Amino acid sequence: MNEIEKKIAEIEARRKARAASRAAKQNDGTEKLREVERLDALEEALVTAEENHGRLGRGVAVVNAKYADGTLLGSLILKRPVSSYWLKFQGKVADKQGPERDEELQKLWRHCLVWPEINQAEQMIEELPNLVMQMGTVVSRLAGEHSEDISGKS
């Protein structure tokens, strides 16, 4: 075996070891346990949200925060904004762009967040910044701007 072949073999061995390490971390059951716990908490929160704000897809909606690879970071439950708040929001953002519009969007999702707590939602947003836009779209649909399915069904 010449030097180049040895070097290739060493690199391939390191890559194989890294892949095995990643696979072991992913298959230790911890991720599955977290997923089951998350779903249980979401379902429990959804029951309460529907009792307080109306049924899924009409009074409340679920936003699933996913990474680019499809892995779920977490979920949020949003409620339909009261009409006076929605009209106020619409008036404030009608001809605004950039930071002013973003600030109003931040206020809107905070007004509509049912679950989880604000600090948990903020942590998800820190991880996935576009989540704010997703929440704005869902709140808009709950307010009646769109008719696409927002029931949270996959």
C-alpha cells in the first residue's frame, strides 16, 4: 500500500468512526423519549387551548418548529387574535417595512401565544428565527386572511 492509499484509508476510518458515533447518539432512545414527552405535553395543552379559545383550526392553531432536516424542535399553540387587536395590528403595519413591521409582528405573536411559555417560545425563535414569520402567517389565517388548512395535522 503506497502513501496515498494509506492516507485515504486513515481518512475513511476517521469518517466511519464519526458516522458511527453520530448514529449511536441518535439511537440511544433519548430523542424518542423527548418526542413522546413533547407530544404528550402538546396534546394536554391543546385540550386546554380548545376549551378556552375554540377548536383547532378556528380558534387555535399549532405551529411546528422544524429544522431544515425536518427534525422537530418543538411546537407552539397560537390563538386567534381578538378583532380589535387584529385591526390595530393591520393599521400599524399597513405601510411599514423592516424593523417597524418586525416589532409589530413580535407584539402580535406574543398576544396570540397560548403555549408554551414566552421564554420557551423565545428560545425556539433564537434557534429558528423564521419562526416569527411562520407564526405571523398562522395568526393571519386564524384571523381569516387565508383559507388554507392550519389545523396542525401532518
